[in-house]
Amino acid sequence: MPMDLKVGLDAKALRRDLSALAENEIPRAAASALNRLATGARLKVVDRMREVFDRPNAFTLNGFFTRPATGKNLEAWVATRDFARRGTPAITYLGPQIRGGERDMKRFEKALRTVSGGQYVVPGKDCPLDENGNIKRGIIIQILSRLNLMQDPTSNMGDRTARRIAKQLKNARGSRSEYFVGYARGNRRPRGIFKLIGPGKVGEILRFVSQPHYKARLPVEQIVNETIGRRQDRVVNEEIIKVFRRRGLR
């Protein structure tokens, strides 16, 4: 016997449900997808930092953050932190690594300009370094203090350190210091900061160099675009599927 089965829908209910999806759940799903993509792209940038830099510190690795999308604002950003409560924002010294070119002077390099002749600074062969391979902050403070290059001898210095240095009387104007500026023979160009580390023994702590030039090693825009392009279809589909599953659909 022939069968003719009519399939019908409650059109009014369907329109209501689809409208709810369009107005609420789909925008939220889109925002969630955008935020997942932005976070994934930022983490890829961090991974590349670990590959191209030698022991980058946490401050550098946190130089980028994600500005999230919402259901009402479907834009997510991978952005740089342009402000630091203390010190220099990471983007200031990451800029040449991203775009190539010369870097700006660091704050302590500016403080040393009167003795360096406006040159830049790299660690000398005898410079104590921290676990990330950078000049120890305490060494910089000691040098600036001993050479009377701090506008306020206790600025950027803990109370205990300030009291110890004051007691030693090594930060007083005109006092002798174990740190001194070395000059090249002939042209008397400043070579760096040296330290008396024993009888007749001198260590090279800071070396003065011309403005460093960097090749681009961290193509952030390329990393972000490639990561999003590779993942976006899968991530968007997953978020849409989540919406339908919340509605009881498989």
C-alpha cells in the first residue's frame, strides 16, 4: 500500500528559535571563536620568542596580550603592552626584532651618556649576569651610584641597598670607586666600565658599542595571520557545534 507521509514544522517556533540563535548565541559563539584564535596566535608568538631569543625573561614573554571580543563587539586583538610600571615596555626593545633596524637607548644607557660619549652598552666579559643572560640590575645601580650618575643616589634602589651604599661612602661625590671608565689609546674614546676586582686585576663589566642594528627575527604579523588562517575553520565549526548541542541537536 503506498504511503505518503507529510512532514511539517511549526514555522513560528522555528523562526523564533533561529532568531534567538542569530541575536544571542551565534554572536557569542563567534566571539568565543575569535578569542580562541587570538589566544592561540599570541601563544605562537611566545613560542617563537623562545626559539629566537636566548632565555627571554617573563617580562619579555608577556609583552603581548589579547584584547577579547564580545558578542556586541566581534573584534579580538593581539596587542603589545605599551606601558610598564617600572622600566621599559617590552615593545620598545622588541620593535627592532619585529621590524628590523636600530633600537632605542635603554634608560641606564641614557644615564651613562656623559661617560660613554653617547654609546650603547653590552655586557663585558666579566659582567655578572642574571639567569636570563642580562646585566644584573644591582650591578647597574652600583655603577650609576659609584660614578655619581644617578640624579637621586637612592632612586630605583631598595632602602637596604641605599643604607649599605651610604655606609660604605662609595656613592659620595669625589670618593674613590672600584668602578672606572676605560679609554682607547690614541683617540681616548671611552671603551667601557671596568672594575678593580683584586690587586692588579681588572674586570671588564660594561662594553661601549655603536648603536646595535637588528635583523627582523620575530615576524609577529606573519605568525598571527598564519596561525589564524590555519585554525579558523576548525575553531568556528567547533563553536557552532557547541551552540547546537546546547539546543539539544546533534
